[in-house]
Amino acid sequence: MIRRPLIRQWAFFSLLLLPLSPAWAQQTKSSGEEVQMTITADNPIPESTIVPILRPPEVVGERTSEPDHSMRGLSRKERRALKAEEFRNQIDSLVESRSFLFWPNSMQRIPDGSIGLIYNGYYYFGLYEDHVEVHLPFEERLTSFVGVFNFDTMEIRDYMATPLPAGWQLCFRIPDGDENYLVEFRISNLTGESILTLVGSEVSTRYVGTIRPPGDARK
């Protein structure tokens, strides 16, 4: 009669000292819930009560673009003028570097050919400091057959760049075997329109397009 209370008290304190199993503790931690243990003298086996933990809602902010500090404090009229000035500077820089790609949108045989649109993004005229790359379509003089200029040359003769009130005029000569071509560019730094005239002894063609830095994909 005297030993039974001692045995029950020993069992009670032994359960208090028992550690939680790692698996049960990991499961409780990952579930995001708090578990409370309740032990009474009448019932030495712990009873668990799951109490949900209330977390404050997460606030997701809206994405905002970086402000353009150069435009800060300017009116819409001043912003438009600044963007036009930046565009002119970009065209002037390309021409003065003597390194750009011309992407044509249309072609016309000189003097009386019909205008044809160009959708193939692979046609271009590349002007570099030390060479020229030509890959342009053209229309034959007596037929409607369309051929392709496709050659590179390391010779750029009589190069001349002349500033105009609204752009540039470039003139130079390039050889392709026994043929010599006169190349003329008229480039607007206001609208971005670029007109290339390629004059040969047999075929002469005018192209309308735009210029971009070398390496830029056609857009």
C-alpha cells in the first residue's frame, strides 16, 4: 500500500524527462502548428493538443520600374525634345564611327523600276572601318528577275561624309571583281530614314531602310 504512490510518482516524472522523438518533432515543425502537452496526475500519459499558429498575411508589393532621373522635373514637351536629341546623337555617332549595318525595307530599280518590299531579314549592307559586306537583292534591267548582290570587299575608295541640315550624305566606291559600284547614303537623323543608292554599270538600285549598330538583329 505504501509503494504504489511512489511507483506512480516515479512513472510520472519519468515521462516528463522523456525527449520527443526526432521524427515526431520534425513532423510538428514542418506542419506549421504548435503542439501543447497536457499531463495530469490521474493520467500520466500525455495528451497532445494541436493549436494552429496564426501568421500575418504576406504583403506583395507591386513592381515598379526604375525612374528616369534625366527626365525628372521636365514637362512632356521637354521630354520629347530630349528624346529627339538623343536619337540624333545616336545616328550621328553611328555615321561618325563609320561602322553600321543598313537594313533595307524596300528596293527600286533606277530609273523607272517598280518598288518592291523586302521581308527577308538576312539582306543587309554592312559598312565597317576596314571592309564592306553587301548582300542585297536587285531587279534586272530588262526582266522582272530578281538577283542578289553577294560580295565582300576590303577596298573602300574616295570615302566622304558630308553633314546635312537634317542628317548625313556618304559617298564612296567599292569594287567587286571587274565591276565598280558607286555607293551613296542619305541618312536622316530626325526620322531615321536611310536611303542607299548602289550604282553599277549594268544595274543600279535604290534601297530605303534604316541603320543600326553592328551586331544588332533586325527588328
